Amino acid sequence: MTHGVATSHAPPRPQSFLRRNVFSVDHKVIGRQYLDLALVAVVTGMVLSWVMRFHLGWPETPVPGLGKLAPTGAAGGVITPEYYLALMTMHGTIMVFFVLTTAPFAGFGNFFLPIQVGAEDMAFPRINMTSFWVTLLALLVLLSAFFVGDGPPLSGWTAYAPLSAVGKDAGPGQGVGQTLWAVSIAMFCVAQLLGSLNFIATTLDLRTKGMSLARLPFATWAWFITSVIGLVAFAVLMPACILLILDRVAGTSFFIPAGLVISDRLQPHAGGSPLLWQHLFWFFGHPEVYIAILPGFGIVSQILPVFARKPLLGPRVFITCLIAIAFLSYTVWGHHMFLSGMNPLSATLFSVPTLVITIPAAIVTLLWIGTIYGARLRFTAASLFALGFVSVFVSGGLSGFFLAQPSTDIYLHGTYFVVAHFHFVMGVAAMFGIFAGTYFWFPKMFGRMMNETLGKWHFWLTFIGVYCVFMPMHYLGLAGNVRRYSAFTDDYLQPLIPLHRFITIAALFTGAAQLIFLFNLIRSRFRGPKAPDNPWEATTLEWSTSSPPPHDNFGGRPPVVSHGPNEYGGTGGGPRDYVMQADPQ
Amino acid sequence: MSTAVLPPSTRVPAAPVVASGGGPRPSVAQTGVWIGIATISMSFAALTSALVVRQSSAPDWQHITLPPLLYLNTLLLVASSGTLEWSRRRQAPAGLLATLALGLLFVAGQILAWRRLGAQGVFLATGPSSAFFYLFTALHALHVLGGLGGLVYVQRRAAALNAAALYWHFMAVLWLYLLVLLTWLNR
């Protein structure tokens, strides 16, 4: 036994059901809990978006059943402008924090990072468990805003001050609802900081014998770099939320200027700076985009070589690009604020790194395309979603060029063009990463295969669906359709309503396609055929252990690594065209 | 388990370390504390920049008189760092208890300092200067309480001593930074 090297870092397997499945310190259970949480959150967020879309297409038609659920916000089922903003705020907050951050980073990262580095558990299992439960509590606090006071907040997922700071006078939901929002996000920051701490310490200190940094799988590199970004970004958002809470409940004036009159009432504050909130928020907010997307980069870079049976092109260039993106992500936050009023010189200073950051992003894309160039691709649901990721990431990235430049951004920033841009590049792309990861890793996580036919149907319907939803929004934006408005019945935007109706139908259709995924997920969990240890013929350490992995991941024998993660397409190694990381020298 | 082969006096590291390059690595707990230090520094840096922006955004910055008690508290905290280092190097458990006592006295002293300020009529919402004063001291005190928790934990698991000591010294350094910042702002 090699117990001398890694004496049970994982705590012994507990016996009681609760300790094993609910209050577990096992990183695999915690990873699944994060994914389950994200699933509940994404369903909630999607239903909210359907209600909003329905209202945008048919502003005067009551939404069936909504009148009973929200008697003040939607009396008789017709949504008030305020309630539209409330839905938008909750949709954005739930999706960005509790889906796009939680699933690809905390969910898959928790499950697979320790296995991929050959560790038995995270560096600090109890902190890891705390991190999940704080996240869950944060989600419950956020959702409780639906049921208390005058409903959810209205200030968007960015919670711009002073709207978010002044309280009840600013509208329904700006009382208790907005305070709950700030408390929830502050808690979420704590959870993510604890999680990032764990990811970094595990990657640095718990790698198994032979797992040098150069041999780390690409997904682990991506999670590691993401956690470094998160460590800095959430460390700024948390104090910002504390300042916001103090402005709201303790009478301070960090963000509220003097002489502000809202709802005919002079606000009892003075001297604060609304722009200060925007700076603090976007210093977090832009890196957050990369927190959402970089795990997808890692997942796709791990999946494409497996199904192309070719090594990833330029692995070192790929990692260098990730690090470059991480650094640059801290220098570009001002490009969210061109419209907020900014010295033209500062705008240029923020514009240049924004354009520069497209270089590493473009290089990574070219590496992916180079990897599949000339390959005989194995088309599975996982590889299709990985390819789809590249497609939607490029589609969303291209519109970024227009938004990176202040002159064009000032026209486009308040329009649906921006909605199209960030939904493609951050929302849909990250979701495709999550889907790719799910189809790829499901056999390892649950020991059963997912249904490939349903998976491919799910891919094609989703792929076509998201383009139908978000492509026309570029046109809406160029035509001057402002965002965040609940209806366009009486003004110059009326001719665009048919397009809104098309988008709404496409959104409902795409949403319905997700039922295929849900069905596949639940059915395969219980009825799927048994999965072998390495169904995709991949190289990384998770495929060297059983499906699902035992409690301490490797059955008491930590693997010894003699190969990099990228050894595909060889011919000299006998019948296999790949070399696993744990294969002997 | 490795404890069976090691003599009972040997210190077991906080968490077994899996060497990757062969050479010894700092213990995992210490890595964790370094990462924590990075995060906490970033948070206070963010608050400092918020302070700079807020100070220049409006002409309503009022100077407050810092209670002299703060300097006594500073001495207590620096002394607690000294006793901890003494305890760590000489393996003297008494030093650890002294550190705990001094740390508790520091927090009590900070609360007393707030009360002194309150007696002058200076509260959180009085002005931007006082808001930042209460915010900085409260956040720092909370982190000190966390450090005290760590020191209590060390009583049970001596292996975590180095990590806890690292954090505790950082608390002293952070406080010195905050004191200089607050003094300079209210000069």
C-alpha cells in the first residue's frame, strides 16, 4: 500500500444517510449538489424569461395563471412595467450567479478537479461543504424576495445605485426585496471565495506523484485560473455589497448623492457617488464573464481532442492565452460604463485592452478549429455541444468588437444589441459548455450512459433555437429597440413587435427542447445502460478509476502520472490510439 | 496510518502533502492562509479605493478625532503577535494563552473605542469619515475574531499552529495599515 504518500486525506466514509448524501464533505457529493442547485435555478430563470418574452410579444394579453401568482405585479395576468423589471432582475441574478457561476465552475469543478489532479478530496473538505450550504442559503434568500414586501427588486442584476440604494421610494421591490438581493449576493461572494480557496490549494498542494503543472488537464487549468479570477473579483463585490447594505439600512451615503429627490421626497443622504458602485460592481462584473466562460473553455478543450482523436493544438499556447485573458479581464471593466459618463481619455484606455483581449480569445478559437481540422470527428452529444460552444462563442464574440469601441457602444449599449451579445457569448456559450460537460461526464458521475439519440435531438433543436432567439436581437438593437422596457405598443418601435413575437415563439420552442434533456437526465440516471470506466477512450485520471468513482476516488491507491493529458492519435502504443495519464512509462 | 510508525513526539503536518516535484511543500493549511491573505488584502484594497473615490466625490468629508485608546489597542495586538511567535518558537503553550487573552483584549478595546466615539456623537451615519472608520474597524475586528477561533482550534490540533500564526501576524499588519490610513485621513 502506498499509504505513506497520501494518508487518507479524505475523511473516512461516514455511515449515516444524511452524512453521506446531504451534509457530506465528499467533493463528489458537493459537486452534484451544486449541479442540482444550478438545475433548479436554471429552470426558475428560464420560466421567468418565458413570462417576460410572452409579455414582450403580446403586451396586453394576460399570462395564464400569473394573476394568481403575482396579484400586485400582474393583476389579472397583465404584467406591470415594474413587475417586468422585477422579473428581469431575478432572471439575470439567478442565471449569472446561481447557474453560470455555479454549474460549470463550482459544480463540475468540485466533482472533477480533485480527481483530475489525483487527490482523494479537496484540500479543505469542511470548508467545501460550508461553501455549498452558503450558496444554497444565498439562493433561498434571493428567491424569498418573491414572497415578501412588495416583491423582487427592480434594479437589474447590476443593481445600479442610487436606484438600488435609496429604498422603498424607488419603487415596489426596492424596499425589502433589494436588501434581500444585496444580502444574498454578499453571501454568494463568501461561498465563492471559500470555493476558490479550495480549488487553488488543491491544485497547488494535492497533486499526485508525477502530476506536474504541465501535465494538468485543460479543464483543471481552466478551473484553477477561474478560481484565481474569482478570488479577486468576489473579494471586491463583497465589500461593495456591504457598502450597499449600509446605505440601505444604516443611513450612510456611499452611493447616494446630495439633493436626490425620488418620488417627490428628498433623500436624507449626501455626498455619495453612484459611479463608485458601478466601478466596484464592474471590477467584479467583467471578470465574472470569464468566471462563467473559462470553465467552458476548459471543458471544450478537454472534449474536442477526445472526439477528434487528435491532441489539442498548441496546449502551451492555450494555457498562456487563458492566463492572458485572466490578467486582461481586470483592465477592461470601464467598457460597461461608456454610457454612464466617462472622460473620453478613460474610455479609450478601457477600449484598448478590450480589443486586445479578443486576441487571446481568438487564438483559443483557432486552436480549437485547428484541433478538429482534418480529424475524423466522432459525433456524440458531447462533441456536438463542444462544437456548438465554439460556434455561439464566435457569434457572440464578433458583436463584442462593436461594443468595445465607445463611439459605437454609445449607440448600441442601451439596446437589444447588448442583450444579444452577452446572451450569446456568456449565457448560451456557457450553457453549451455545461451541456457538453454533462453528456461527457455523466457516465463517470453516475455510472450510466445517457441516451445519445435524445442527446443529438436536444443539441440540434437547442442550437437552431438559440440562433433564432438571439440573432434577430442584433437587428432589434441596430433598429434602436431599447432594452429593459416592458412593452412597445405606442411608439416608433411598434413595427418591431412581429419580430419580438418570432423571438418569443423561438424561446418557448427552445425551452421546450430542454425537456428532452431533462427527460434524458432523469431516465439515464436510473435506466441508462451501465457505463464502462472509460467509455470515450479519454486520457485523464477520472477515466482511470471506476464509474462512479469510489469514496476516496482511487480505492486507496493514488495514481502515479507519467504522461500529459493530450496524448491522442498515437500509433505505437498497441491497439489503443491514446495514452492515459496513469499508464506506466 | 503513518502515526503508528512515527514516534509520538513527531509533529504530524496539518494535512498530508502529496509531493509533486519531490521537494517539500508548505503545508496545505498554510497555502490556504496565504490565499486567504490575498483575498482579504483585495477586499481592503477595494474599500480603500472606495474611500479615495468617496473622499473626492463631495466636499462633505469631516475630520473625526480618533480615540487615543486605539494606540493602546495597537500595542496589545502587536504584543499578541510577539507572544504567539515566542510560543511557536519555544513550543510554550502559555504564550498561546497570552495571545488569546491579548487578542480578546484588543477586540474589547476596539468596542470601547467605538463607545468613546459614540459619546462624542460620532456614529456610523454621521459622515463619510466616520462611516469608513466604523466599517474598517468592524471588518478588521471580525477577521480578528476569526483568528481567535483559529487559535482556539490550534489548542486541539497543534499542527495548524504555523498557519494560524501566519494569519494572526497578518491581522497585526492589516491593523497597522488601517491605523496609518485612518490617521492620515483625519490628520
